[in-house]
Amino acid sequence: MILLVRGDLRSESGWSRATRALVAAIADQFTAILGIDLHHHPIRELGRFPYPLVDPNTVATYTSLLTNLVALHACQPNHIELMPGAINVGWWFWETDRIQADFDWKERLETLDILFVPSDWHATWVKALGIRTAVVVLPWPFEVSETSVPAPAEAISTYRLLNRQGLLKYSRLMVSHQNENKQKAETMREHAEQFLLDTSSNYAISVQSDAPRKGLACLLSEWQTYRIQGGKIDTLLIRFSGLDIGHDAYTLLATISRIALGAARGDETVFKNVRVMVKHLPDDTLRTAYTNAQAMVTPTFGEGFGGTIVEATRAGSIVVAPRHTACGQLLPTDYPLAYASIPYVGSLVGQFHLIPCDSTWHMPSPGAIADRLLYLDKMCDQTKYDVLHSLRNHMKVFLEPNRVKSIFFQALDQVQKKRRAV
């Protein structure tokens, strides 16, 4: 068989990383693998797709000549383009439970032979939409061992948040542009601070962006509550990125600082305990950051899978996470650090235009994240070990690559049997 993969293949987005992991899990059953990178941009090309890439404008002229072709569409429904004669399968990550009524997404999804989705939650609402394609749950494959390897301490560059005066300076600079590059560099130097990724640094970590569903303002508000209530973790370390690839490090720092100042309602004392990483981190460094953290916190309103939850757990970090959307499948039923959420139907300020205004989101209950962090503070080392061990074992079974591979090929086999029967 020949596999043709269409999607975001070379970025570091969760979906892109998941697609590369899936291809690695199923690769040995194909004689050849080709890729079509749908959203390539040189700045975002941080990942490696280890197979030949083909021109999307000409691929349809010869794929019809290939026998035993499987086309994997790891993309939004509006980018699905059926390959004639192939088994066309989708792998669709989506963070909420609705699609735009005036889009042809339902019709496009129904042209597929199989629609793979990463969680039971997806399967439930996709079927409720009346989509007639066979829906199969296919999680992101991960190797999760029972124990993690201790990570040596590593110093990284972080930044303190801008205070109100710093944000006013940023606003004036964006208007005047006088000595812009020089002033940006000076500001970054003034706020730079080396941070030691070591257990002695006593920090929690969160991987964040300016996407509204990531819940950054909630995270910062909950962190302020936690500190006011006597929380024992000293520092909140945030890896922050922007949806706009044109934003430089200074703009990212100003963006998160503005959100922090708003979440704290002008109380700048919250800035004393927050450090930000605004530049790309190599995988090994991020793994060290997870391993040596007291916890990884995710305040998300909705997840298509929850890759950072798995990556943190695999590295040896306890996670504070919700049970909603696709996250729920990643946590054991008795997991003590899952926080409560409140459903909300509507739009988020600045949300992606493809997301409908009647989507269901899940907001952290006020004080819920702070409460779980305070609960973590009270745990003894043995309890923390037991909680992490339970979390690892749960993920190890569910995400095991050979299990995912078996699900994939069993679904393909069903399609092939139907075609032979016609």
C-alpha cells in the first residue's frame, strides 16, 4: 500500500506533531509514503516530516494511477480533497462541539470512507450531527513508560512581565516607531532573567498561547488566588506563543503582560512570581522543564486532544487539568487533580472565524485551579508518586502506538471488505 498524507506536516502545532506520530506508528505497513504540506510557512517549519513532499497542484494527476492508495486527510474539512480510487480517511481534531451551519463541512466529511477522531467525546457529537461516515476513535499515539528519567538542571532565558509603565511605553512605540528595534532590544534585556530548570526552583509550568480557548487570563487569575491563599509553589513559568507568526518576542511579552495586568485587575504584585518563555524551546529543554516542575497546569476551555497533558506526564510532571472535551479520556476516573468546569455556550472574544458562535466551551470554575494546586501542596511525596504512576499507567494503555496502529488497520480492512463485496 501507498500512504499519502495531507495536512500541517512540518510545524510544531499539536495536530502536526500528532500526524507525524501517527505516520511513524503505521509506516511499516506501507511500501511508500508521500506528504502534502497544506499550511507550510518557513518560520513555522520547526518539525521534520521524514518522507518526500509532493506538489498539491499536480498530485491528483497521477494518484489515480496508483493502486492500493490510502489518503490520510489530517486537516479541517474545508481542505479535504478526495483522491480518486483511494481509500480516503480523515483525522480530525476540533476543540468544540459545533460546526458552521453555512459551511459544507458535513458534506465533505461524508465523502470520506472513514473519519478518525481522537476521542470518544468527538465521536459522540460528530454522530449527533448526523454525519453518515463511519466514525472511529483513533488517539494520538504516545509511548508512555511507567517511570521517567531524571532531568539534569538547565538554565534558560525567561522574561519578567512588563508593568503598566512598560505597557504604556510599548503602546507609544507602536505608534511612533522611533528607534523601534533599539528600544525593543533594550526592553528585552531589562526584563531578561536566567531561570534554572531544577526541582529546587519550585515552579509550576503552563504551555500557553494567545488563542482565546487556552484560558490564559483564567490561569493568571487563579495563580494570583493561589498565591494570596498561601500557595507553596514559588514561580509560574509560562511558555507563550502567538497565533500570528509575525509577532516578535517583544510583542509576545507585551501581549501576555497586558492579559496579566487585566486578569489581576491592576495588581502588579502578581508579576513577581511569573516568568515567561517567548522563544521556541527545543523538545529536550521543554522535557526538562516538565520533568523538574512541581506541576503542569492547563486552564483550557476546550481541547482537540490535550497533547501537552500527555507530554508533561510522560516527562514526569503531575498535571492539573479538566475533564471536559478530549481531555477527559486522558485522566483516570479517580484522578484527584482534575478541576471543575462550567459549560458556556457562545463565542469567545477573538475566537477563530471557523468556530461557530453556538459552540460549547468549558470555563474553569472560579477558584477551582487554585484549589487543586493547594491540594497538591498538601500531598506527601509518596502520594504524588502514586498519583503520577496511576496517570502514566492510564495513558500507557490508551495511547500505546501498537494499539493505535491496530485500530487504524482494522478500520481500513472493513472498507476493503466492503469494496470487494460490491
